[in-house]
Amino acid sequence: MPGAPAQPARRNQSRPDPARRVALALLLAVASRDAYANLLLPQLIAQHNLAGRDAALATELSYGTLRGAGSYDAILGICCDRDLNTLDPAVREVLRLGTHQLLATRIQPHAAVATSVNLIKQAAGQRPAGFVNAVLRRVATRDMAHWLEIAAPARDADPVGHLAVRFSHPRWVVEAFAAALGEAPEGGLQETEAALAADNERPAVQLCAVPGLAGQDELVAFGCEPARWSAVGGYLSQGDPAAVPAVAEGRAGVQDEASQLAATALARVPADGPDGNWLDLCAGPGGKARLLAGLAGGAGARLTAAEIREHRARLVASAVAPAGSCSVVVADGTAPPWRPGGFDRVIADVPCSGLGALRRRPEARWRRTPADVAAIGGLQRALLRTALDAARRGGVVAYVTCSPHLAETREVLSDTLAERDDVAVLDAPEVLAEVPQLRSADGSPYAQFWPHRHGTDAIFLALLRRR
């Protein structure tokens, strides 16, 4: 009709929205080439020009699906007449993505099913669309609680299996957490359940100011909440950390509060003799080195930050540059170029399974295996020996892992200390006396952080002194 206002173009209902396309691309990359979600997702969001609600939705769908994959697979195994492992990867990931929307978000069931069908049409063609539609419609017949009653083993018959399905962790991880917490299956595993539940919560962004360059007060002035225990920490409830001026200028960085406290503990132990040379044995990518460089500068000391990989050493150099008081070297921590006994304080934040950071890297729970933990044990022991040898008599060593697994924590310490008669174990919980519940039930002198107790990653800390 002449003069009538133009009608808006109809949206192509068969084309899935960009947030779901990004989520599927991420899930496929994680499954096919072991991509790291925390590194790839920002790239995908930028490539697809997502912002605001679309970026938030892509993030929720990606991380939520990765966290819940174990539970979702158990449910899909009931709703699907085929083995999930035999499905086309795109079909399997779309089913997981759709199940997450149906059972763990406020997205309406019809929208969750329809967008999943559209998504698989674009990713794999028309043929699997009917299958995806049928399976997800079965999933939609119950809510999460009712599905878990069916899919999870009975708690009294198999408490470990029950928690594994309910909280979407591999069975061996549930067993490892229970052992680290000192709980037996017959006791009910109540605290293990709390630890697993905390792994599935979205973590707060935690910032760390570099002493001498910025302070907690500056983070708070920008809108951060002051950290509970770290005097240089803050919690950013929303927004981009890069928008914080101190972060943008390298005077602060994103760092878990437990990591901040591990570095703080090393610096806090009273020096027995000179205190001018500090060493970060495994410095990449530079978070602890940045904080330690600031602490060293304030104490009149200088930090040497060692990293075996050249590209990670460049990241360390960039992180510590604003603080000064630091030299970065490319070196193998198991065959170092420095002379033994040359350092007053040494931190060995050794490579590990990363089971302590499953809140931030949910795909790691499916990527790691018990064999990986066993395989890395030799390197952890070698690095601890090097750290002890690098410390002078009277010097202090911090052994740190981002894992609560006993094979990566106490067993490494017990095996290494059994070889030596020149090491005293310090009381790490006492050094961090302001932080509650760091000590295990057996009263050991090691500190173990937990997400359900402290709101941090599950960082382990041992403090040692060369006699």
C-alpha cells in the first residue's frame, strides 16, 4: 500500500543465533583438539562481534555445558538409543548444549529445542535434525532433580558414583577430593559434596595489586570489594578487569586470592640471615612473579623469575616489568644454570593436574586422568629438589600446587623429605593464621585452600626451611 510504513524484515528462524554458534564452536574445539576454553572463548566472541547479552549467553552456554557434561551424558544415555561416543561430534555437542539449556537455564523448553535443531542443521545438515529434536523432547519431560534421581546411582549404595553424576565430576576426582578432605564413603562424604558443588559455581574475578605500584584501596575506589584475607586483593563483581586502570597499566592483575596468599606466606616467614635474592622457579605465565617482584622490591630484595618455555618467559617479563626488582631467565628448573644455595626465598609453583581450578577451567575435569597425575609426579619431585638445593642454609622454600590431590601434594613432600635431613617443615596454617580452616583434620603443617571453604582455587602450600 502506497504510503504504508516499511515492515521489518522477518528474522530467519532457521539460522541459529551467534551466541549458540560460538558455544558450539568452543565445545567442538575443546573435544577435538583439547582447546582451552578460557583462552579460546574470548577469541570466538571477538570474531563473531558479540557483546552485551549475546557475549554473556555464549559464556554461560559454553562454561555451563562443560561443567555439566557428566550429568548431561548420564541423562542423554537414558534418552538416546545410541551410544553417545558413536555420534557425530557436532550432534553430541548440540545435544549437550540443548540439555544444558533445558535443565539448567531459564530458557523456555520450546526455544531450547528449536534453537538446537536449527544449530545442528547448520552444523551437520538436515539429516540429524529429527534425531536431535526427538532426544531433546525426551529430556524436556523432566527437570534436573527428577532426572538425577533416575540417572545417578543411589547414594546409600554408591556414594561416590552418586556424587559423580549429580555434580558432574569423574569418579576418580570425587575419590581424590574425598581423600584430600579425609572423608570415607561410608561416612557420607558431606564435605566432599560441598567441594564438588563449589566447583560448579561461577567464580568471582579476583584482582591483585602489585605492592609499591597499587594498593587495595585503589581497587576498592574503582568499585571492587576488598578481599577477605589478602591485603592486596579485591573482588570484581562485574565488568571487564581490563577496564580497571591499575590492571590496564600493569600495576595489578587477575589472580586467585589463594595464589596471592601463597606468595604472601613465602614473603612473611621471618628471614634467618640475608634476604636479598628471591627465586620463582616455575614463573610462567607470571601472576605470582608479578606479586613477588612487588614484595621483593618492598623488602629491598630482587627476584629471579625462571621459565623453561621462551614464549611463557616473555609473558613473565611483560607481567613483572612495571614492578621492576626482577630478572627473567629462560631456564629448565630441573637443570638450572644458577649455583646451589644462592637464594634466600624460593617458590616452586609446580606444573600439576589443575584439579584445584575446575571452577575456572571446567573442561580440565574431563581432560585429566589418573595416569596424568602419576606421570607428572616425577617432575614435581625433581622441581622440589631443585628448589631446596637453590635455597641457602636458613633459606625458605614454598612448594605450591593448584591441586588438592594427595599424589601431587603430601606424597611429593613425604617422598622428597625422606631423602634429606637438611629440611624443616614450617607451619603454613600458622603463617596464614588469619585464614580459617587451612589445616586438615590430621593436623598436618600444610595449608590447603578449598573453594567451598575459602571461595578460592584449591591451592596447596607447604613452607620449608633449609637447616
